Amino acid sequence: MLHAYPWMVDIDVNHWRNLQSLLLESAKGKRRIILIHENSEILKLVHSGREAINRTVARVENPHEVAQKLYQNNQDKADFVVVFERNAVDRYTAQFQDTWKAEEDLDEFVHRQYALMDEFPDGIVTYPRPARETLGLQWRVGATYDEIKAAVNHYVEPDSTVVFGIFEGETLWATLVLHFDADRRVNVITTVDPSELRMNQGREMIAKEVVEWVNRKYPACSIGLFTDLDSARNFISSQDKGATIRELVEQGKLIADPFPGSLTKSFATV
């Protein structure tokens, strides 16, 4: 779904930063306790901020119990605990690197990096959430990787562009522009250039102008979705995306233009 060499240029810094604050969550930005052991013997136990740790552990007989106990005894200073068994991490790294295939999509490789952690349930342990949902750079989009791929294949036209816009008040707070090639692989990732928009006409007119801008710069825009920041957050956290979109439409909080007929039928917006 993601081309090996996507084109990423002309990105508006503010829009991109805002989008990342909404969708990305980095383990490096979290307060964390890291325990590394080898055959149960503790080699390292440290807090990412060098704060004192209520250790309450001398050996790692059960890494899951150790991770939970460390977290519970240090909740005021840690967002999560990670327990690594050194040999298991070495095996994970080697196995992950050996799966690289030059011809596959980049997102397949990255997705496998996280999924592979499940095969080392006692060697890579995090608490309170599973390792594949905690470590690295997590996308919080409210859908699984397979669900996103299925949605793209079902709704996005080949060789077309999709644009998402988020408003804060009457200001265009963030945008995301994605072009999909003939195989529905993302080969362009960018944002709208706000300096080329008038931006003072109200949400519906701004959304229309954004779509016109996309059509001038890239192949035809097949989907344009715009909403406010609170609604975007609600959509991301929602378990029933269809119901959430119907609710946004009923409340007049979703601007959808262009909006393909397949999506209209799926979400019963007519």
C-alpha cells in the first residue's frame, strides 16, 4: 500500500506537526522503565528520565509479573514498563531483518516489525499494553492495518488523490494529501500549501478550495473529507466508524466532497 519511495515534498510544517500530534505516539516521548535481563539475571534497570525506581525485584522469573509489579509500584513516574530478555531481542532482530524483501511495500515490512513481537511473548514484554502496541512509533488511527488496506482497496480509485482536512474553529488546522498510483500504492504524501489558499471564507468554501488546489497539483481528487478537531478525535477513538460518520453527517460536522457512491452506501448517509 505504501510505495518504497514515496514522494514527500512541499509539506507545510504546521499542518504536518499538528497531524503528527493527532495521529502519532512515540515510545521515546513516554516516561518508561527499561529492564534488561539475561536468563533471569538483571543486567540493567533504569528510568528513561533517570528518576529513582521502586525496584521490588531481584530476578526475572516471570517477565509479565515483573513488568506489572514495576509499573504498579512506579505509576506516578512511568507511562509503561518494558522488560527485554537480551537473547530474545537478538533473535527478534535477526529474524526481523531476514524478512526483508526488496520488492514488497514498505508498510508491509514495518507492519511485520511490530507483528513479529508477538512471537517473543516472554522476551519482549511491556505493561500495561502489549509490546506491538507500545514500542516504536505508533499510529493511532483507530483501525487495524488490515482494515485500512481493505478500505483503500474498496473505496479509493486507482491513480487518484485523497485529501483530509481538520479545522480548529474556522482555521484549517491540518491537512493530509495522499496520491494512490494505479496499484493503489501511496506514492505521494504531502499537505496543502495554506499560502496558496484564501482561507477566509468559512469551512465549506475552504474545503472546496482545498479540493480545487489538489486537483490542480495532482491527479483527480476522488475523496475529500473535512471535519473539526474534536470530531476527528472522536472518529479515531470510535469502535464503529460507520456509526460515527453517520452521526457527524447528521450533526453537520462532516464535509464530504467528493464522496464516492460506495462510501455513501456503506455509511448510509443518504
